Amino acid sequence: MLWIKAFHIIAMVCWFAALFYLPRLFVYHVDATDALSRDRFCIMERRLYRGIAIPAMLATVGLGIWLYSLNPSYYTSAGWMHAKLTFVVLLLAYHHMCGAYVRKFAQGTNTRSGRYFRIFNEVPTVALFAIVILAVVKPF
């Protein structure tokens, strides 16, 4: 079980790294003025999303389900787990929003500002704090 938990945490760190960096790329992309830079950001965003974010998300969720399946009666009755899973679901929605923005930038249809993406970039920080505190402290 500890090996599964270790790999779950490693996958989570990789996933969060991608979710922290991808919106920052969006900020730079919005501010880019030349076609070469915009094209380069499209490539970077696509590779980060498809090459790191998606595999890390799948590994995190898969390993989390595996951990849950090892003791479902405990996790089903744990209030902290219900709260944690709520944040995970919200984080999955955020992940898919990032994917939608990757596609919009690639199609040249993004209408959001750099300021929007600077604020958008803070969402995974809130989720990280909540998820780690709930998993470690288990407040309820």
C-alpha cells in the first residue's frame, strides 16, 4: 500500500506542476505579439497538456482509485475523504478547462485576457492546500 501511495503522490505532484505552469503559458501566449511566439506557445501548451498533464492526471486518479479500493469501508465513511474527492472533481473540471483553452489558443479563438489567466492560475493552489490538508490532517 505504501508503494501505491508514494506513486500516487508523485503523480499528483507532476499533475499539479502541469496545472501550475499551463495557465502561466496562457498568460505569456496572450501577451505574445508575433506569430512565431504564438506558434511556439501553442506547441508548448499542447505538449505540456498531452504529454504531462493528461498522463499525470490519469495516474493520479488511477492510483487514487486503487488506494480507495484497498479499504472502501473506511474511505466511504470518512468525511475528510468526501471533501477531498469534491476538490478532486473540481480539479478535474479545471484540468478540462485548461484543455479547452489549449484548443482555443491553437484555433486562434481565445478571448480571455492575461489578467484572467493570472487569476485562473491561482485555482490549483487553493485545491492543493485543501487536498493536502484534508489528506494529512483529516479534520473530520
